Amino acid sequence: MKSMVNDDLKRSLGLPHKSIVHWSRPIVALLVLLLIVLVIMLFWRAKINYGAVPKYFVAPLMLEGVWNAIKLALLAQTLAIVVGAVLAVMRLSSNSVSRSIASVYVWFWRAVPVLVSLLIWFNLALVLQRIQIPDPFSGGLLVDLNTNDILTPFVAALIALTLNESAYMAEIIRAGIMGVDPGQLEAARALGMSSDQTLRRVTLPQATRLIIPPTSNELINMIKETSLVSVISYIEITEAANRLSAANLDIIPALFAAVVWYLILVTIATFFQRWIEDRTNNAGGGSQQKKSLMRALLDSYNWFSVVKR
């Protein structure tokens, strides 16, 4: 232990030191490489029509599914952020009623699986054939709509994903707000700011740096969760792959094409996540040197690394 400390001290001072050989690194790398080769050999020997993957990748139905998945993920995540922000403020409120309502909401929708919620909303017409709102003045109906006309697969998916995600976003935003230095809040009160002004001008801007990373991860997870919508026949990436393979039972190539699209979408989302985090950190008083988009992309995957000894 003492020799290791001395070597570290010499290295920090730029003095000659004994180089430490880490035998575990090449061994682990060799084992991982061997595992990759075995997996490749397994799939290469399998009876898979790899030539059909590009055809399914650019099929019109697959492209429609990609667009629908992007649209659904972005819209559901945006609505979840808005609802989650309201719930987070309610949970931090001094009003016990608001705190209780928000707490029950978060508890309930975090407990209900997304797949179960999807099936409930999509099949709601079985128990509620029409959505009616009575007019208290005329005795008629203000709204009288067929439930199936309203709860289309897209609407049912949007509601289910938003309700589930908003519960998680509420906790993320609440944690970000609570992570702000209390001294900042005391300074805002000393300047005569009201609670609303402090929240808008002090708390939320500083909490943003804490909220963005987990929110970006939730968006990536949302992109993948859109695959669950295939159970209610909404055309997204997975459903498109299922329909493309239904004609000739070419299931694996169609699913491989879907996997490639998910990899592309998640890669793009991860790239923008890293870029936004860098911009936010720079705006918050970090390094003033702006990283280029390509550098952010390379950093996000650590394609190039330098081992300093």
C-alpha cells in the first residue's frame, strides 16, 4: 500500500515512477471480445434472411411507425413534464390538501403498469359507450360523443403514457427544486421577492441543471415504451414490424429492422442530451468554451479515450 502511495505521489509530481501493469484489463477485454465473437457466430449460423432487413428498414409502413413513435414520445413527454411540474409544486406546497392530492396521484400512477393502463383506456368504451356532459340550464346535453370516436389508439396511448410518466417527472422536478442551495432562497426573500417570484426567477432556473439529465433519460425510456402501444394496434415501430412480417412470417428480419431504428432514435436522443447538458453547465457558470455538436456526440459515447498514467 505504501509503495502505491509513493508511486501516486511521484506521478503527481512528474517524477520517475514504477509503471503498474494492470493484467485484468486485457483479460477482461479478451473475454468480452470472445463473447461478442460467439454471439456473432451464433446469429451468423442461424437461418435468418439478413438481406430482407434493409427492405423492412425503409418500408413505408416502418417509416410511418417511426414517425408515429417520435410524435407520441415527444408529445407524451412534454405533457408529462407540464403535469409533473404542477404536481412537484403541489407536493412542496404548505397546503396539506395539495400535498395529499399530489402524493396520492404519484403513488397511484407509479404503481399501475403502463401496459395495464393502456388496455384500460383503450377498452373504456366497453363500460362507457358515450361521454355525456349535461347542461344544467336547458336540461339537455352539452357534450354527447361516442367513446370510441374519442379514445382512438393514439389518444389512449397518449393518456396512458402521460399519466405514468408525469408521476416520475413530479419526483424528478421535486428533487431538482429541493437540490437548490437554501442560501439562494434566503437571498431572494431578503430582496423582497414573493414565493412565486422566487420560484420563477431563482429556484426553477437553478434546478434546471439538476432536472435535465434524468429528464433526458426519461425521454429515452419513453421512446422505448412506445413499443407497448403495439398491443392496442397503434402503428409504431414494433407494430409496423409485426405487420410487415405477418405476410410471410419473416419475423426476425423485421424485428432486426425495428431494433436498428430504436438504436438510431436513442443515439440521437443521447447525443442531444449530452449537448443540452453541456450548454446548461456552461450557462450555469462552468467552462465558457462551447463544445461543438460533433464533440458532444463523440464524448457521449466515449469513442475516443486517453488513459493517463
